[in-house]
Amino acid sequence: MEKRTRRLRMILEVLIVLSLCLGTFWLLYSLGVFTPPQTERRATLLIRASGGFAQIDYRIGDKMIYKQHSVATPWKLETTFSQGDEVFLTAANPSGYGDLECQIVLNGRVWKSQRAEFPADKVACAGIVP
């Protein structure tokens, strides 16, 4: 009779350990521990100039997107970046008066921003995407 009691107790202990392991796995899964981190970032690039236009340079890493490109302001570009991308956005104010601003917004939050007033006529927003 004692053998049977020990066997039932061992089976019960194994079932308890197994249910604890499954419960822990389910909890970790529901918290997203096994989900790979998001590497894409929604981005909005903005240029504002009181003179009505600006000249921009925009590149990602070594890839030049715009070089000394004239744009009407306010200028806006919706795009995505990957985590680790090196982003460079610069603007110059050729009108010679007023203010100039660049801004990079990642996932709805301002990430980089710079503002200049005449006589300063250039701004730069750059960084490595977190």
C-alpha cells in the first residue's frame, strides 16, 4: 500500500510542476517575451521656413535622397526607418530673413528638432534611429 501512495504522490508532484511550467510559459508568452522587438519606426520629417521655401539635404546612411533640393514650406515627408539607420536632414534658408526649423518625429514623438532665426540660416536634425 505504501508503494502505491508514493507513486500517486510522485504523479501529483509531477503534475503540479508541469502545470507551473505551463503557467509560467503562458504568462511569458502573453507578456510578449517571445515576440521579436519592432525594428521599424514610423517617421515624419518636417521643414518650416517663414520665407516660404528652403533647400534641403536628406540622406539615410550613405544613400542620398535629396541634395540641395528646393522645397516649398511647410514641407512634410511620411516615411519609415529601421532601428540603427543613420538619418541626416538639413535645411538652408535662401530667402535671407525669418526663421527656419527642422523636425524628425518618430512614432508620434519629436525625436530631433532644431530652430534658427536670421542671421542663422541653416538647421540640422540627425541621429541614429533608436
